[in-house]
Amino acid sequence: MRTSQLFIFVCCLFFALKGYTQTYKKLAIGDSFPNIKGKLLSSKEISIPEHCKGKVSVLIVAFKRETQDQVNTWTQPLLQEFGMHKDFRFIEIPMISSLFNWMSGYIDNGMRKGIASAMHKNVMTYYGPLNSYYRYFDVEDKKLCYLFLLDKNGTIQFIDKGEAQKQNLHLLTNKIKELIGS
């Protein structure tokens, strides 16, 4: 009896550890962006990259509220240049642990109050497990934002992190122009 219980315990432990050590491929240029479901501050539920299909899209993923200044170094120049272009989409994605799911309404309402209503369609909150996304996005520092440029098919064309540097912002802008065809 004890031998069978020990065998079952060892098997369960093995399968649990095997799932825990599952490897995740770090995203690279040419990869499809992973599926993330969330809700825009405008209250529309969306799934990325599906929501971005047919548009050249910049996604900025943030794991900490303190990254907003970094995010702004990207968004302000990009929205100024491409914000009115019909083939361009920008989505900021605050990634929030599922531990805070119970207060998502409170958090989202706080964001709505602090963000201009015209931008509510550009902010999607995600509440859920974060570990796989840390691996996908190669998160070494949660205090950095992570930027991805997707072509109209949802394929990653540019990756960067942290504050926009002049040279990388220039490269990104040129890549967006190329993908839009302007």
C-alpha cells in the first residue's frame, strides 16, 4: 500500500515539475505575438494580436506603474506622427497579476480617471498569470516597458525596451512608414 502511494506521489511530483520547467521561447523578430486577452479602458474586450490584424500596431507592455514615463517617450512621438493614420494602431498593455483580479474594476476606473478619454481605446488591461509573459518578453527588469511593432499580420517586426532612445525611435518610425506604405 505504501509503495503504491509513494509511486503515485513521485509520479505527481514528476509531472508537476515537468510542467513547471516548461520552456518558453523568447519572442524575436519574425515571431507571431502571443495571445493576450483583456479589456480596453473603453470597456471593449479584445484579444491581441487578433485586434491588431490589418493594422500596423505598436504594443507597449508594462509590468509596473512606474514605467509610464518610459512609455510616454515612445507614445508621444509615435501618436503625433501616426495617430491619425487609418492603418496604425497603438495599444498600451498594463500587465497585472491575477492576484488583483478582484479589484480590477477599481484599478481600471482609476486609470480611466488619469487618462484622457480619447486614449481609453488605446489601453488594454490584462489580469492573469504573468510568468509565461516574463519569459516570452525576455523580462529581465520589471521596471522597464517592452515595445513590440507588429505588421498587419501580427508578426513582430521590431522589439525594444525601456525609454525611447533617439536612434531606436528613428528606426521604429522608419519601419512603421515602410509597413504602412507611406
